Amino acid sequence: MTLRERVLRGGTYLILRQVAGLGVSLLGVLVITRLIGPTNYGLYAGAMGFSAFLSSVAKMGVDVYLIRQENITDEVVYHQVFSFLLLSGLGLSGLGLLVSPLVVSWMGDSRFLAPLQALLLLLPIMVLPVPALARLERALDYQKVAGLELVGQLLYFALALTLAWYGFGVWAPVAGICISQAWTMAASYSLASYRPRLSWSSKLLREMLGYGLGFSVSIWTWQLRTLVNPLIVGPYLGPEGVGYVALASRFVEALGFVKTATWRISIAALAKVQQDLTRLRQALEEGMALQFMAIGPLLAGFALLAPWLLPRLVGDQWTPVLLVYPFISLHFLVVAAFTMHASVFYVLRRNRAMLLFNMINVGLFASGALLLVPRFGLIGYGWAEALSLSYLVFIHLYLTRIFSPNYARSTPWLLAFAPPLFFPLIGSSWGLVLWAFPLLPIFSSVARTQMQEYWEYFRKKGNRLVR
């Protein structure tokens, strides 16, 4: 099987897994949030934000090293990763437990403490699956990865929904995460046929950290965005406000499932053409258009239906979600398209540049939220999301030093799907005008040509992104 066929097959499995998971995720989240309410969901989301960030830090880039190295034939490499992650996971878990009372004091609600500490104890289990999952991804065995992830998701919702039904509140999703992570660790080791052993080589560890830290630090910087909700929204709007933002973000992430799949395969695919700047530019331009075409209809469609649908699904107590959904979905949609820029930078080893860009985004977002949330509440958080998009100007200017992208292929799709996102805020008869924007690509010759091309490609089971 050729590389192209393996990447296409792997990407298909990932997307199918995301499609299957989309229905499970949306249904499960809707039922859980209706049962436990904004306060309990906010307590869980705030605690999970911290533990997820620390789990990313605990990996220290060794996961990147395992996936991106050309040849790994020695089992000692995997054993070294396992040993390091065991130590870093335990260390950061202990450190997190020590500082958790200070974090909760800043957030202003002691109810955050117990779920936060419970999830911090889970930290080692969150990171230990890395060597086994990396072995599966290196083999492009995304069928097993997709199945593993889907079963983990089903286990999460099965336990969380049961406990939520019986009134366990915040502990329902916390318990769901525990069983899901335990499954991921056990199943990944079994599917990868990997049996860990303790091993230590200072030389090998320095090589791993030197290779992966540059990439990972920029990712950590981006993930600091997830802490804005508990650390800024929490003190001013309480757990309920954290819950509203978290649910809006959850809807957006679930509906934008394609971004997750394309991100996981884009670096591997672009790396194969990194020496050909013309092909890199073509892949970036087409990738941006495809992201808008794939994600935009789902986000916009939900926005157009949400004012009527959301109260009926989760109750009137969750209607404040509509204040922030338009801004969060706009940020997600635009950044999803610009992940192609990020993939190019990472493939070309421009990690420091991505670190700087992510710092600009997080700085704009955090300062905007700190300024606007106390004055305008939830919608102030939304405006901070919009403000942070200005960092993309710097990304574009930097990319022009490598090659000059043409956005003619992606602009019609952005104009088609971005305005309808704000239907929940506008409403009334004027809001109906937004329903016409998705028809704009019909009047664009560039967009019509694209649709014709993609129809032919899908009909012939072709794909222009991977050659």
C-alpha cells in the first residue's frame, strides 16, 4: 500500500470515528448538562481545564518525538518515554495538588477544589498511553486508534449519564473521565502489543526533549486559552458562567470534528512535500477552503437553529450559552482554516514563530477577557474571542516570507458561513437575512469551480490534498 493510500485510509478512519463520536458526544452532553445543570457542569469544566493543561505539559514533547522520528527500531526508546512520563505525571500531579487550594482561592468558590484534586490524581493515567498510541500512529493504524477512542467515549457517557441520573452532580462527568482514561491506557497497550519496562538514558532523554519541546511549548501556550474561562470568568460570573462558556465550547468542538482529524494527518502529509514550496502553497490554499466548507455548514446550521432548539433540549437555564456561541464558533472556524499555516510552520521547524503567534493570541484573549468580562459579562468573553483573531495578521505576514498564499479559494466560504453564526444575537426578522449568506458561493465562479472539482474527485475517490 502506498503512502498516499495509507494516509487516505487513516484519514478516513479518523473522520468516520469523529462522525460517529459526534452523535454520541452531542447527545451525551445534552443529557448530562440537563441533568446536572450549569453550576455542576461549570465545576467540572473548570477542574478539567486545569488537569488537561497539566497533562499536556507532563508530556514535554516526547509524544512529538515518537511520532515524527523517521525510524525507531529499538524498544528502549518506548521504555524511556514510559519511564519519563511516569515520573513527570506523578510529579505534576503532586505539584498540582499542592497549589490547588491557591488556584481555587483565586476562582472564589471552594466547590471547585474536590473535583480538581480528583482529576489531578488521574494525571499519570492521562499521559501513560502515549508510547502505545504513538506506536499505532507511526504505523498509520488509525483504524485501531479510532475504535479505541470511540469505545472510550461510549464508556465515559455510559457511566456519567448513569451517575447524573442518580443525582451525583459534578461527580458524574468526573467518574466518566476516570473510566475513559483507564480504558485508553489498558486498550492502547493491548492493541499496540507494547509491554512497558522501566528504562533510563540521559542522552536519549535529552535528544527527545530537545526535539519535542520547541513544538510542545507553542502548543502549551495555545492551551493557556482554556484557563481563561475558569481563571477570569469564574471569579466574576461564578461556576454558572464557567458552565455556559464550557458548553458553548463543547458544542463548537463537537460540530468542528473535522479539524481534529485534519490536524492529526496534516503534519504527516505536508512533511512529504516540505521541499516543494509550490505544492506546500497549493495544499495550504486548498486545505483552508476545505476547512471552511466542512466546518462552516455545521457551525452555521446550529447557530440558525439554536434559539429554538437549545431551550427544548437542555432547558431555559442554558439560554445564556447563546450569548457566547457566535464568538466562540467564529474563532474556531477561522482558526481551523489557519491551522494549515501552523502545519506548514511546524513541518518547516518554525516552532519559535508559532510560539510567538500563540503568545500574541493568548495575550490578546486574556487581556480582553479581563477588561470586558467584568463590564459586560458573558458577551464580554465573546468579544475577547473576536479580538484575539487579530493575531492572524502576524501569521500571514510571516508566511509571506516563505511564500505568498492566495485566499481567493477560501474567502467565498468564509463570507458564506461567518455571518449566520450571529443569528442567536440578532434574531427577529432582520436575522432571517443571515439565512441567505450560505448561498453566496453560488455567485462566485471560484467557488463553483471548486464544487465541480470536488464532486469529480469524490466521485473518482480522489483527493487533491495528498498526492
